Amino acid sequence: MSDYTIRGYQPGDERAILETFNLVFREVCGESYVDRELDFWRWEFEQCPFGHRISLAFTDDGVCAAQYAGVVYPMATAFGDTTFVHIVDSMAHPEHRQGLKRPGLFVKTAYPWFELCHRMGDAVMYGYPVPIAERIGQRYLEYHRLRVVNYLTLELANAAFTAPAGVAVQQVGELDPEVDALFARLAATKQCLTRRDRRYLDWRYLRMPGDAYRLFEARRDGALCGLLVLRPQHELVPGSCSIADWLVAEGDTETMDALLAATADCGRAHGRQRLLAIFPDPSSEFAAMVARGFVVMPSADTLERRLTHRIYHPQMTTEWLQQHWWYTLGDSDLI
């Protein structure tokens, strides 16, 4: 490893990172791949208000040979506020992959990354690795599988939601300050979830380049009672429009039905065939979607998604996360 310098991110590294990133994913995705642009990188890492974790390996001539990276998510949990780190964009340059099983450069780039997360007090590191990365992570990086993800899908031709008269839904272009109180009502019924306040939602959806999302507000007697973030065109499951995020107080079925009715209408207007969502299997939202006609579809039917993690928090366990960690598609880079 004497030919490489392994270090943390320094301003200006992003151009070399993107050059390798686009090379790697062009190879993986083939002709359909569209190069990632600098403005997206700056949004994902530089502009994230909660920080990032990046470890890099460089050659002497300035090539980014490997990266292990993550974005910090603010979490509200039964044990207090903490941070999870979503592992994203980790890679090794095709010409520098020799010795991945020794361990090689990719793993050696990851070691200081995990040490940094530990020093920063991050509770959980998680991601959706491809099979070879999962095997390497299990062998060298203490990866543990939380679950294989199930999708919830509903054919829009079969969707027949009735919007309750007492709840009004409209598409909006900005976040109302009331969203913080709405999140507090949702969080009161959960034990572990991303802090979906106005600051987080603004960065995650409104500031992401590309105008990919649509926000729908639900109001009852003028007060905000629900927020749904939709990606109208999304190919995680072909032909889908996908629910990226969801803020509805648990048990508020009127708001749920009103938002789903608006979402189905939007999907049809965009010519989509199905509605897609992800909620944890034990959650009340998962059960409510199934009760409304959503079908459980194993991700293996398209491309299996395995949620893996490593825990540093002294009171959290895999079993606790399986039962209590509440997430949506927006907690991942799958959307």
C-alpha cells in the first residue's frame, strides 16, 4: 500500500472523486448511465447541513483510487438525539482493485472512516451494498445484515382511494414552518427515525438538483396534518412513482387516504403504472398500506436490496433496530 495515500477529504478532491465515480458506475450501469455532475456532489456532501464522512485513497499522480463515504442523518431515538451515517458512493477504481480479499485498498480506505465515525459519536452506519461489497464488509468491516428490503407496490389501475371531505390536499413548492410540529407528532409514536424537520426536508428534497420531487400538503381545518414527498418518475421498480417520504401521525387514516388519493392521481397524470413505497415490515404504516391494497414485493424480484449496518451505540442492537427503526425510501440513496 506504499503507492497510495489514505486520508480524509480535502476541498478540491471532489473533481478527482467524480472522475473515478463516473468511471466505476459507467462500467456497472452500462449505456444507460448518466454522469454525475459536480452540483449533485456539492448538494449531497458539501451542502448537507449535518455533515459527511469521507475517506480517500490517492495515487501519487492524483487519481482517486478508492473512496469510502457517508452522509450524516440526524436521528431522534428513545435513547436521545444521535446520528446515523448512510454509506454512499463507496468504490474502488477498476485499475486499483487487486487484492480486495487480502484485505485490499478498498478495505484499508474504510478502516479510518469507521474510526472517524466512532470518534464523532455516530450511533449506526448503514447502507445497501452490492453482494461482493457485503461479503467484503462482513469479513473485514463488521457488516451485519438487518433485513432484505421488501417493497410495497400498488397497480394504479386498481387504486381507488376516496379523499375524505374533511382533509384538503394541495401540491406545494415550499415547506410550511408547521412541519416541525407535524414531525413531533409522528416522532412521539416512534422510537427511532430521521429527524424530519424543516431543515432536513429542505436539504433532502427541495435543494437536491434536478427538480425530481413533488410535495403534497394535507390540511384539516387549515392546520397541517400531513406531508407526502413523491418522486413521480422512478425506476427502482419499472414504471413506478415512488413515495419518498411520509409525515402523517400514526392512526390518522383520513389524512393517509387523502394523500394517497392525490398521489395516485399524480402518478396517473405522469403515465406511471404503479405506486411504490418502503416502510419497515413491523411498522403500522406497512400494515396500513397492505390493508389498502398494496402488495408486498421482495426486492429480489428486481434487484435484491440488503440493508446492512454496524452499530456503535452502546444501547442499540440489531434486534432493537429491526423492531424500532422507522424509515422510508428517503432515508436511502435508492431514490
